[in-house]
Amino acid sequence: MPLSTLAQATGGRFEAAQIEAGREQFHRTCSQCHGRNMVNAGTTVYDLRKFPTDQAERFHQSVVQGKGNMPSFKDALTPEQLAVLWAYVGSRGGKEN
């Protein structure tokens, strides 16, 4: 399911199970650079707690294509994994759910 469809289907909100699956995926895939629970100084990598919550497609493109020093995860993540990652990032780690 495209991320924009996921966001529309949930009214911009995410279910707790999606966020938790996203948290687990984030910790496997993203936390090494973006910090545990998205907490980092934001000086060498993007602070994902500040990612615009209305830009699901931008998030998707950044992850799939890579951006700056971030490599592409096109062949490493399934559409389902991308969707739950967005649920985690788009909900600010469940803090805005």
C-alpha cells in the first residue's frame, strides 16, 4: 500500500500495532544512524522527529532512493516495512497518535 494511501486510510493517524511494528523495524534498520527512538543531535543526520508529518511520499522517496549520505533502502525493505516505518516516524514514535 502506498504511504499516501496508508495515511489517508488512517485519517493521518496510525494504529498502535503499526507504530509498534514500525518501532521494531526502525531499531533494526535506522537507529544506528538516526538514534534510538529517533533521538539524535541532528547535526550529521536528519532529526526524524522533525520530519513533516504531511509528507509521507517525501519520506518514502528518501528511504527508497537515498538522500545525501543516506543510502538507498530500495532492495532492503518491503512496501510493508516502509509503511510501518512511516507509521513510526509519522506519529513521532507514537507520541502524536
